[in-house]
Amino acid sequence: MELYSPEKIRNVALVGHYGCGKTTLAEMMAFKAGASKRLGSVDEGTSVSDYDQSEVERHMSLNLALLPLECKGYKINVLDTPGYMDFAGEVKAALRVADSALVVVCATNSVEVGTEQVWTYARESGLPVVVVISKMDRENADFSKTLSDVQSRLSNRCVATQLPIGSQSDLRGHVDLITMRAHIQGVEQDVPGDVEEQALVLRENLIEVVVEADDDLMAKYLEGVELSTAEIADAIQRATSQGIAMPVVFTSSPKTIGADALMDTVCNVLPSPVEQQAAGAQIEAAPSGLVAAFVFKTTADPFTGKISYFRVYSGEVVSNSQLTNINKGVTERIGQLFIPLGKQQNTVGKVVEGDIGAVAKLSVTATGDTLGAKEQPALPGIAFPKATFSMAVHPESKGDLDKMSTVLPRMIEEDPSLILKRDPDTGETLLSGVGDTHLEVVKDKMSRKFGVKVALSPPAVPYKETITVPTRAEYKHKKQTGGHGQYGHVVMQLEPLPKGGGFEYETKIVGGAIPTNFLPSVEKGVNEGRHEGVLAGFPLVDLKVIIVDGSFHAVDSSDIAFKIAAAQALRKGLQQGQPVLLEPIMNITIRVPEGMTGDVISDLNTKRGRVQGMNPEGSYNLISAQVPYSELLRYSIDLRSMLQGRGEFEMQFSHYEEVPAHQSQKIIARQQAQKSD
């Protein structure tokens, strides 16, 4: 592949709802550009960009894939993204390094939840957008209805630049609304009479919007002067780059109808890296400038090692050179560079400004890092979606346990929208992601790539126990076995502390009732005993233990005797202190579309939630509530189902509260059953 100047490069993110035809569209573009010898199929697992075994088996994109295409003197870097919102992190990464976005909308399903989501992402990124209405050859495909939905639900500045001729199985070609010429089966001709009137209306709508990009053109238009084809084309390009207009085109990937027109739109309408620097990238744009490259994706490969995908914002990245990781202040050796095309790796000597490439085996560089000259500032990172769904990870064998600790961090490095942590209360390793499918795919990758088999289960709830009334308890550990016996006698006072009081320990021994040298053993017995309450074996909180008295035997007393006496006195005191079970309560903030607020509040009531307040935010409401953690283990899935993916939430720990009696009995019975098993 030859080198292209930044003016001739187009970095385009392909985004849309799951199943709208993005990967099939990318396949069509690759085929038309000659990068692929045949038109692959997602269903058959033969597409260029869905090459991972998990993608082939599931018939869906799971990863961001790069397809560099050469077309009519331009290089188009197509960033094909997953549509399923569990993998929104891949979409965010693509939009971070793209200069524009193709938002794909299915002609049969029209605008869907995922369409609205990626539209929001693209507009927040400040990227010019072209809308592609796909699957125009399918049964029930309706261009006019889909265009109307796009205009009403996304933006009324989405304007058609093409009109299909025919529809569904009768789709034959299109009318170019700029030139007002028809293209039917590759032949340019006059516009057929049956679509001419509709074409003229759409053309007028197009011109009315795009002339806003140029005051002189606006004046001519208002004066009724006929605009030339060149003037309209120039206005479309300007209006698109400025976000004033979003051209709407259509395609039929199996028939490759609309392919050439789409490629022309990408090359002639969408901006180059020079024209559209990524949001917030304050760096020199000249090729002679200092090197600055941004790593937007990392993959973990058991054979090649770590592969880092990067976009060059300034200067050139050269094979077998050195660059500084600006974020970490470490020098990285840059080995052989390559340009990925699906799973193919085409080696290159350098990657120029505006282009995208990859390199293997960087030592410390991670997704979101900047590589370049020491003088360069770090480029803005990627705002990955929040991980709100957690599962406990358990190795299936001892061998898996040994490997799990090294493989899980590699999964996190590959996908920064994952979070890995150990729960200190339950001892479980928790993996958090965007949804259940997200974590299932990670589990599959661990097995397929690294041979590590793990099981996923809902996290254990870190319940606690405490007492509700003060009490005094004593225990005398006395044992005679011939020779030296065992003797330890401890008297303690137990007092409940306020919520959040934790655990306190104090000694008030007077007159040497327990010798000083045995006091550490008493404390040790209490500290060991406080990790297991008397109701269901959960740790103790909001409790103060005061050692007030005891006795000893000059010969038979020992450290172990006092340790046992302290632990048993604690246990006895807990039983006397009217113990209760406590559960973690979470603060949760939910962003809900206005019309769905009632459903969410009703659902919170069934989850023992207490709504604390509600604030409007545009067409959304922000609901603040406190809900028991045990009710929120699957809330990510519940909320997505309830709101069809239109809401989001955040939660954090607030405090512990007493579990209602009927719930407490069930938890205690369940714990006892597990212990007996």
C-alpha cells in the first residue's frame, strides 16, 4: 500500500444499531475498493472485519476492526464498530480517532435505540456525519419512511443527496440529487418520470439547508438564482464539515448498489485529517512537526503479544525507532510497523500524519496513551462507558487459578471498559463490564486465546452482623489433661456503635486480673472472632468490645487459653446482644427518559428502594435513590430491558442497614444450608 498525504486520507467510523448492516457495508466497500477479492458474509463467517472466532460463532461484531481501502486516489480507513451496546467502548475508541462518522440505519427497522446512542456519541465528538440507509433491497424497505424517521428522531438537518430508483427486489439504481442525473445499473441517464417530482422536492430541501454554510450562496438562493452543480457540491461539503447538514445516502450491499456513490461521498464530502483535527488535539499539524500518536486500541495475542493500534496526529512514526510514552515518561522501542486489514498484517516503513497503523510488543503503552517527542503534551484520552454489571470470576481448576491472575490483567489492558477488583469482604474476584454479554465474551476469549477456563456467578453480597443492645459476657477456658492444664478467663462488655462506627477494641483491666503478657492473645482472639458472626457467619461491624476483667492461673494459663477464652466470650456476648443482619445500601442515580420515569420508580419500589429526589435534565429525569445492593446485582440488565437501552445509572456504597426480618431469615437459612453442604 502506497503512502498518502494527510489531505488524501479519510478516517471514518462506521456506527449504528446492532444488526443494521455495518459490517456488510464495510465488506461491500472493501470489495469495491479491491481490498477483498470476494463479497464476504457475516452469516457465513467470511467477512473481512469479523474474523475473531467468537464473532464468527455469534454472527456479530465484538471488536473494532480497521479496513484501510484505496479508492480513486484516496485512502479510506474504515473503522467498523460493534452495534451491540455492551461493546460501546469500541465505538467510543473509533470515534476518538475518526474524522467523521457514517451512521448506518436499516431501511426495514428504521431508527433504533442504538442508532440514537451512536448519534449522540458522534455529535458529542463534534464529528461530521453522513447517514447511510442500508438494506434497501430487503423486503419492507422504505426509503421515504426511514428518511422521515431520521429527520424527526435524529435531526431535521439530515438531507438526502440521493433518491433510490425502485425498492426492495426491484431496486435498480439512484438519482443523484446534486446533478439531477439517474444511475441505473451503471448507466447514467435522465431521471425517470415516475421519480422526478420526488427528486425535485428532495433537491430543494437539500439546497435550502446547505446554503447556510455560505453567505454568498444564501443570498443567491434567496434571490432565486439557479445554483450550479459545483456550487451545490461545494456547499454540501462545507455544510457537512461545519455540522450544518448531514447528507443521507443509501446502499444495497448484496447488489453493491450505492457503493460508488457512497465512496464518492466519503472522499469528496467528508473532511481529511488536516481539515478535521480530533476534538481537543492541540498539536502542530505539519508533517515536519514533532511526532504525536495516540493509541486507541490494544489487543492481547498469545502468539504475537500485545498489539497497539495508533493514529498519528503529527509528524511520522517510523519502524525500528524510539518514542516516548508521554503519559508514563518511559521510552518505547517501536518495532516493525504494519497496517491491519482484518486479520492480515501488511508491513510498512512508516505511518504518516493523519494515518492509522499498528505495532506489536510495546512494553508499557496502554490504550489512551500518547507516543511522541518528549516536548509534546499528552493527547486527550477516551471516555469509556462505565462498568455497571459485575460477576464473580472463579477458576475451574487449580491450573486455571495460577494462570487467571496473569490473563485477567491482559483482558483489562485489551478492554479498558472492564474493571477488575477483589472484594475484601467476600474474598471474591469481581469483573465488571457494560453488560452480561460483555463479560461472557471476555470469558470466551480467556478460554479460546489463553486456555484459561473460568466460571462467572453473581457476586456474593457482603452482609455484616451487629448487636442491638449492650451486654456483658464471660468465658472461662479450663482444661486439665495431666501435667500442665489450660486456663484462661475473660470478661468483656459489648456495646453497639452508631451506623458506620466500624469495630472498636479497648482494654480496661485493673489490678493485673489478666497479666499484660496475655493481653495480645486476648485481642487476637477477639479480632479472629469478629470475622464470623453468630447468625450467618458474616463479619461484625458497628460494635465495641471492652475487656473489663478476667483471671489467670500461675501455671496453667497460656496464650492459646486466653485466645480461646476471648473468642468464646465474644461469641457468647453476640448471642446475648440481640444480633441482627446488616446489608449494604447503595446510592444510585438513574438517567431516565421523561416518559419512562414512572416505570423506573415503580420498579425501584419493588426492589425496596427509597427515592430521594428527582431533577429534570433536558428530556431526561435524574432519579436519586437508595437501594439494597442485593436488589441491584442485575440492575444493568433490568434497566436496559425496561428502557430499551435508553437509560443509564451509576451507583456507589452509602451505608449498612438492618435487613428486614423476613429477608434475614431467608439469608440465614441459605447460609446454613451452604455450610452443611
